[in-house]
Amino acid sequence: MKISIVIPIFNEKDYVANILKKVNEKKKNFNLEIIVIDDGSTDGTKKILEDYKNLYDYLISYEQNRGKGYALREGFKKCTGDIILIQDADLEYDPEDYRILIDPFINKNADLVLGSRFKGDGPKRLLNFHHRIANFIITLLVNIFTNINFSDVETCYKVIKKSKLDKISLKEDGFSFEIELIMKLSKLKLNIYEVGISYSGRTYEQGKKIRLKDAFTAIYSIFKYRIVNNWF
């Protein structure tokens, strides 16, 4: 089974080399292709990507920042794996969890696996309480409208069979892409699993990018993709 790792990157010069090394190490255990998207970085990330080109298989780069959703859509176009794993570049999510993320595809015939920050016994760094409340509200609304008992829809770690991803059309450019993806995949009646993962969250001082306004955008997107009839 071939696995496409898609890594969107925007201004992550302090972390990008480390995450590429960590992901590349997993080639010893899995058949991986690593696809990197530089989403208009201006902080020196581009130079680091040039210096470490041996640690990824394909690079997409453009000058203007377009958002995580746009970057991921561009990355998906290059994927040739049987399953696609989304990996952030900031070290909040640890590639050491790949084994438990991929296991349901091997042993449970999974179509979609989410890595939950609120399940399992992996270490979790404790940070902003308001983020936890926002995530709870967003996840609760998604559960109400999809009738699926997710515990963490805003997690980065979403692993999807490419054959299932190819059945939906994605349009969101920003962080609301996360909600669009889940809402549209949920309509397909997939075999969905969650696994507990470790999590080492960042502070804003360390470069965390998501803000409170993104929570309101996510809530709007839930209603948008629940009400709009022509999802596809």
C-alpha cells in the first residue's frame, strides 16, 4: 500500500527541516511519497526547502499565500498513493503516530481515519482552554448534522483513501477546508475510524496561526455545507 503524505507549509522556517526529517524516517516502515506545498512563504522557508530537497519527492511552490485549503488541493492533484495523509509542518503532530493512523486501513478496511487529540494515552500538551471549547462546539455541530460521533473534527491528522477523496469536489481555500472535507466525506457513508494520537500544541508566540475568527468561519461552514444541496 502506497501512502501519500501531503504537507502544506507557510512560514515555518523553525520547524520545516525537522518535520521533513521525521516524515522521511518513516520511509523505513512504509511506502511513502512526500508532497510538499510552499504556500507563499516569506520567512526563509523556501531556502530551507531547497537545501533539504532530498527529504521529499515533490515540491509545489507559489509566491502568494492562498491558504491551507488551496495548498492541500494542489497537493492532492499530485498524489499517487492508495491513501492520503495530511501532515502539518509545525511539529504539533508527530509522525510517530503513522502506525496507528494507518493500521485501520490494513486491518479494518477503513476509508477515513481521524487522529483524535482527545482520545488515547499519548502525551498532550495543555494550552488554551478557549480553543478546547471552540473545538467542542464545532465538533458537536458536525456530529448533529452528520449523525457521526466524531471527537475531534479539527484535527490535522486526516487519512483518506484516494478513491474516496476523488469522489468529492473541494473549494475552500482557508482553514474552513477542514469542515468542508469532513461534511462532504460524511455524505459518502464511509467506513470511518478514530485513533488517539499525541499532540504538542504551539502557542501564538511559537507561531500558531489559527485564530478565534477561524472558529466562527468553521461554524458558518458547517451550516453552509449542511444546507447547500449541490455539495458536489
